[in-house]
Amino acid sequence: MNNSKKNSNKSLNGDIKTNRLGNILKVGWFLAKRQIKGSNKSTTLLIVFIMMLTFLNLVVISGVLIGLIEGGNIANREQYTGDLIVKTVAGEKDIKHTYELNNTLHNMSDISEISVRYIENGQVEANYKTRRDFNTLRDTAGTQVTGINLADENSLSNLSKYVVEGEFLKEGESGYVLIGANLLFRYSSDFGDAFASLDGVFPGDEVKITVGENTKTFIVKGIVDSKVGEVSMRAFLTEEDFWRLVDRPIVNANEIAVKINPNAVITGDDLKNNLVKAGFGNDGKIQTAVEAIPEFLNQIRLAFGLLGNVIGLIGIVVASITIFIVIFINAVTRRKYIGIMKGIGISEKAIEVSYVFQSIFYAVLGGLLGLAITYGALVPLFLAHPLDFPFSDGILVAPVTGTMFKFFLLLLVTLFAGYIPARMIVKKNTLDSILGR
């Protein structure tokens, strides 16, 4: 009997507490609606606007900073590595068992594009015809002479899209070369004297290319301008011209870039694991697009992300102070009415909750407007018109998970910023509040 009485008492107390909490929320919600409806519309719009700007500051600044690096990573994948790239292992001359590896890749149904590249270090000389005086320095630039299958390479990297002067190489033609823009002074002058570059080379000019002991002349067919260094620092030849120039057996490649079908279920990591299991792990350096990104770019990405978050947190502090001041002034000006409400039996908790609801209203409305602007306008705008930087086309990176975290962070900070001033005023003596003392 005693146990049943205790259980019934606990149940009754729980119901009373639940009802009390429900009444506090209902009364608080009613008071908040009345106050928001009766407030100055311009003031309300201004507060919501400040909250929207705070949210955009939190999302956009870090998103743009990270987007500078992410844009470069996307370009690196689309124009150079594909979803997976196999390179020559350090200390080796080429990728072992290229023929078998290439056949294996072609037999995989999830692979859409494959480009096999043959590479040798070489030198391009521009003024060999006009240099009459042997005291005059030769106009040369070191480069990676790259032999490509035109159709395969263009399908994988859209190389022809980045020919800004002249034309792309054509099947069946011989004696032509594509020059990377960063090998030319008029394109690379912004980088200073970091590397040698050619002066005054245009499509139609003749250059001399030397690989080892072999030298041949080629006509510049076009200039390739890409923000991916491995593309804009190379000289591209057809496979046939490459083998006519270099002195090595036609056996193994130096790079194999692979693009996975967009509808495929496998990822770059899956493909890498499959190739390793197939026995190609020691034949070349197998990397996914992410692994092929230089480590310093990942470090810059982390630094930019941290910097953006710091700036965003400053914005949150400003917004919380703004909400604090607004709620505090609101509560002070209504101090007499707060005292009267307390006097007629409205609980302090309900009054405090009403101000918390007001803060949530401002934060939610401002945050929703910020979300609409971010995903409805800014993200598509940056994708269509990326920021033009020397090393990348910057985009706005705003992952849904991270953005929603920032939304709820803003909401939480605003909630406390609204509660504290309300608590400061509500806890004042009821009679003093009514009399204005």
C-alpha cells in the first residue's frame, strides 16, 4: 500500500510539473506574440536584418576562404588527375606493366575515361633562329614534354577548352606543339623570376625542343592557359611526335589519369583498393584525386577555415550583444508592466520565456533568410561566376551539415542573449518595478 501511494504521489507530482511547464510556455508564447505584434516594425526588421547579416558572415566568409582552395582542388581533378591517377614511383623511370594496367582499367564497367601520358623532362628554346651572337643568352625554359592521345586526353580533361591562343592539336598532323601558358613570360610575369620563361612566343612561331640528346623543331599550335600547374607548365605533343623525339622504348607510361562514370557506385578509394588487390600497387603510385592534392594546399584550407570561423564568431558575439541590448532596453521600458504582470499572478518564468521566444523569433527569421540567400543566390552565383584568382577559381563552399550547425549555434547564442537581460529585469522587486523605483 505504501509503495502504491508513493508511486501515485510521484505520478501526480510529475503531472503537476508538466502542466506547470506547459502553462509557462503557453503564457510566454502569448506574451511574446503580443509584444512582437505591438513592436515597431522598423525596429523588428532592423534586428532581423542584423541576424541575417550575422548568419551570412558566419557562413559566407569561411565558405569563400575555403572555396579558394576547393576551387583549385576541383580544377585539379577535372583538368589533370581525374578521380584517380597513377604516377611513376619516385626513383623509377615509368609505370611498370602499363599495358596490363591499361587493359584492366578498360575492362572495368565503372570507368568512363582513361588518358595515358608519356612524360620526359626537356627544354624549349625560342630564339634559336634569331640569336646571331653567341654571347646572347638563349631564350629557354625547362618543361615536361608530354605525349598524349588527343581524343583520350580531351575526353578526360577538356584540354582543348583551355587553349586561349591558336588551336588544339589535330589527329594526323605532325610537327606541332601546345605550350603551357606559364612557360611564357607574358603569362607568368606575375609570378616574378620564380622560373625561366620564354619571351615573345606566339602560335605559328617555331621552337626547338630538346629531350636528352635529341632535338627537334616544332611549330607552336596553341597556348594552354590553366590554373593547374601540371597543365600550364607542360609542352604537349601527339604520341607519335613524342616517340619521334625521345630516345626510349615504347613500353610504359608515366601517368594514367582515370575518370569514374558519374552514375557509378564505386568511389576513387574503391577503385584504388581494387587496383591494389589486382597486384598493381607496386607498379606505380596510385592516388585518388584527394590524395593527389599537394599537402600545403590542405594546410592552407585548414588555416582559411579557421580564419573564417574566427571572423564568424566575432559576428556572433556582435549579434548576441545586439540582442542583449535590444531585449534589455525593451525590458527596462516595460519594467512597470512587468511588475504589474507579476502582481496579478503571472509567473516570472513565463515573462522570461516570452523574451526568450522573442530572441528565437529574431534568430530563426534572420537565419532562414540567410539560408535562402546562401543556397538560393550566393552558391549558384559563385558556381556560375567564380572568383578569379591566379591559382584557382574560387567558389562558395557551404556544406548543409556545417551550415545547419552554424544556424543552431546562432540560435543557441541568441537564446542566452535574450534570457540574461530578461532575467535581470524580472527578478527586480515587484513593488519597485510598479512604482518605477
